[in-house]
Amino acid sequence: MEDRIPVIAGCTAVGKTAAAFYIAERRGNVEIISADSRQLYRGMNIGTAKPSTDELKRFPHHMIDVADPDDLLSANWFAEKAIEIIEDILKRGSIPLVVGGSGLYVMSLAGLLDSLPHRNDSIRNSLISLEDTVPGSLHRLLEGLDEKEAGRTGISDRVRLVRALEIALLSGNKPSVLKKGGTPDKRFRFVFIEKDNTVLREGIKRRTSAMLKDGLLEEVKGLVEKGFTRQPVLGATIGYSELLDHLEGLCSLEDAQSAIETHTWQYARKQRNMFRRLPGVISVSSDPIQVEAALFGERRNDGSR
């Protein structure tokens, strides 16, 4: 491995988990670190394709069920915690295997994002309250502070607006100036599971249907009954946001399902473009044998051995 830390990246429904389990079973001393920005949250199981209880017992996992969905965790927070876990795993003589489809989390872990101020709940709550009172105010405020950052942030993208303003207020500088690309951590070896567009879209449709059949709507109802609201996590999560719309009478279940499929496909394309930019990334099929060979240095970019 040349002391490289293996990372399996890829869009939803491409076979990342199956490949990770195959490798963990074959090698025996593998501990999996989830780089999924929503598997972090307790109660969000079906809609995040979280490993089952039996799978979590069978294969050691980290960064799953560490917070409730009323606490939005940042990519920087994830990276710091994940690095600590990786170091501990290495000290035990085991292999840390990072697996995930959240591009920002993977990039932050690999040092490809800037080191920015940590979240400040007081500032966030004030900004959210302001937006609730005067819709559109956050975007106007960001325009005044950083026109460039405002230009690439949607007026309704509350999560990114809040984060951009938080960075500006805490640092005293423009977010667009601070974002320079980070300092890459060259210890990581990236493998990206690639799938044909048609195959990927069909996989997304099948997964969406399976999630609804397995009780995703009931899962969302249960979270609402526990007092969790759209902000900050559920409303920003595909599958949960659309079903909240349905529960609030804004659309039929069929329309919600269609919206989940469309939004997942759009997100997958965005994530795919991000993963393709990872340094030295090797693209492979979902065949676990190929994934393992690429991860552990048994094949080069040209496919030779």
C-alpha cells in the first residue's frame, strides 16, 4: 500500500458498500469510515442506505450515528474527527478504509478544502431567524459582504448562505478570498466507481422504490413525531425533503418519488464531477475485485498490472 489510505468514492447506488464489505471480509483487519454526510445522523437509516445492524456488527464502522438531525455537522468537523480515527486504526495495525459519496467530506478529509472557521451556533441561529423573518435577506447581506460568493450561491440555498456569512463574520474576510483549495494530504489513494448514465439512473430508480417499500415515509414521519424539523438537516437531504413536502400536503407521494429520483440524479452528476477531480483518482467498475486491486496498488491507471 506504500502507506496510502484507501478511499472508495462514488455516487449513490454504484456499489461502494458491497465493494467495501468484500474487501473487509477478504482482508480481515479493515475498519470502515463512512464519508457520508447523512449517515452521521441517528434515525436517518433507510434514506441514507445506512448499513444494517447486522452489517455494523460484522464489519467495524466509524462516523455513523454520531449526532441527531438537529445538529448540522460540517465537512471540516468530519475531516478532523476522521483523521483522529484513521490514526487510531493505524496504531492498532489495521487498515482504515474510507467509503462515501459525499464529495465535500472526501475532499475535506484529503486536505483539498480550505481550513475555515468552525461553526458558531449563535451566529447560525441569528442568521436563520433573520431569514425566517425577512426571506431573501441572507443573500442580500452576502452580496454586500462578498459579491463573488453571492453570485455562486443560490438565493434559496440557506445552508450555504448561512455558512458563507458565518465564515465572513468569524474571519473578518471574504469567503471567496479564503477558499483557495487547501493543502492536499498525499497519503490517500482514491478509487472512483464509475457507472454508465443509463445504468446509474436505473439504479437510482430502483433504490428509490426500494427505500419507499422499506418504510422511508414512515421513517420521516417518525422523525417529525420526535420533534425534528426541516432545519438544519432534513430539509437539506434528498428523500427526506421531498417526503416532508408530501406530508405537508404540497405534493402526492408519486410526485415526491419522482422528485427524489430527479434530485438524486442531479446530485449524482454533481458528485461525479467532483470525484473525477480527486488527485490521482483511478476509475473502475463496481466489480469488487477491480476495486480492491486498484485500492491496494495492484493496478495502474492504464489498467495494467
